[in-house]
Amino acid sequence: MQNQELQAIAVQVRRDIVRMVHACQSGHPGGSLGCTDLFVALYFQQMKINNRKGKDTYLSFNMDGKGEDLFFLSNGHISPVFYSTLARRGYFDVKELATFRKINSRLQGHPTTHEHLPGIRIASGSLGQGLSVAIGAALAKRLNGDKNLVYCLMGDGEQQEGQVWEAAQAAPHHKIDNLIAIIDLNGQQIDGPTEKVMSNRDLKAKYKAFGWNVMEIKDGNDMTQVVAGLRKAKRLTGKGQPIMILMKTEMGAGVDYMMGSHKWHGVAPNDEQLQTALNQLVTTGTIGDY
């Protein structure tokens, strides 16, 4: 799939995000919008996934994920972008997006495995745990002789969690070189800018000191840069080091009034704000809202 096609899907996913959060007046639109380009690039182009269809015509999903790449979302509060991407990729009916955060919905505010939603392999949202799980999955693939990769996305505010650094130390020690971790550097967290809440200082130097091969994506909202960065990361695997991508994004990317502010970390748009957002997220008409 070409970058132009990926960009069109990303616009639709962004429309899904704001509509989902608006419908239940709850959720996390800012970080979801900022990471949309990454999710679309991963699931529609870069990751090797099982494309076989099940009896219900949706993609066949297996928890073990043998013979395919795996993705783990550590900062689970950006579930709207995850759910939309999975639905648009064919894991389940896009109409189910309308149930987001509703009673008895499989699309909980933070992803869980209890609902058996295809594409979800861990419960996440308790920050700091995703990298540890990804390392375990990468080790399992090594033991199984599975040459596929494991991806993990974390937030920059999440770097304030101690478990992240235990995992960061473990991966290079065990030479986990089938792992690509990504940190979303949007500079915002629920209580304000990360620099004010708890500065991460020089994450590049920190991860290098721990033994990671660190690379950067300067603009994580530019599909061309995201695709090129992911391709480069894949070329660096298998060389005895885990890969860390520091990806700069804009909180609320695609919706001007949400961009660059922590205030949209976990706030839903009202009716007027939703319409403003949708007016800015113009689709090609080839996909369509749920």
C-alpha cells in the first residue's frame, strides 16, 4: 500500500476517533490522533499479520501470533486509535466502533483481553507494563524459532514509570534484537507538559546508555517519515540490540484546536467541536464513516 493510500486511511481513522469519543463523551482523543499515522503504517503496510479470513469473513486472530509480527500498546488509554485501526484492517466490523465505552461493549476505555476482542493480546493502560510484555513475547519468538518481530508503543509521560527502566535494562542484557519499541514524544501528559510534570531529560542518551540502538522519527505525523523510519528500524533488527524509535508527534494532530495542548489528553469534544473536527478531516469518500 502506497503512502497516499495510508494517508487516506489515517484521515478516516482520525474521524473515527473523534466520533467515538464524542458519542460516549469519554476517552482520550489527543494522544490517539497523534499516533494515528504510526498505527496505520504498522497495520496496513509494515507488520506481517495473518491475512486469512475466518468463517465470519473477518481476519482470523490467534493469541499466540506464531508466524506473524506482534504489537503491544502500553499506553492503553489511546484505545480509540487502536480499535479503529483494528476494525479498518478487518479484525472486526467497523460498526462495532459505535459501542466504544458503552455498557457490555468489547471496546472498553482501556483494552482488555476478557472481552476477547480480536487484535488485543494484553490488557493495558496501567502504565509502564507494555515493554516488559513485549520483551517476553520477543523471547518466546526466539525460543520458538519464529523470525518475526515484536513492536511496542509507549508514551513519553509513561517513561516516568520505574518498570519501564527495569525492562529497558533487561532487553539489551538478553540481546533482544527482534524487538522494536517506540516512544510517542508529544511532550504532553494528563497533568501538563512532561517537562513540567517530570522531565525525561535526554531519552536518547538514556536508552543508548542502557544498550539500545536508538533512532529518531522527527515528525511522526508525516506518513513518509513514519514509513521510512519503520523500514530503517526493521533493517537494524537481528544485530544483537533492541531498537528504540523516538518519534515526535503533535497531541491532537489533524484537529487544530486540540493540537499541542495537554487539555485534550482525556476530554471529549462537544457537538460543535466535533463538527469543526470533522470539517478539518475531509475524506476521499472511498472508505466512509461507520
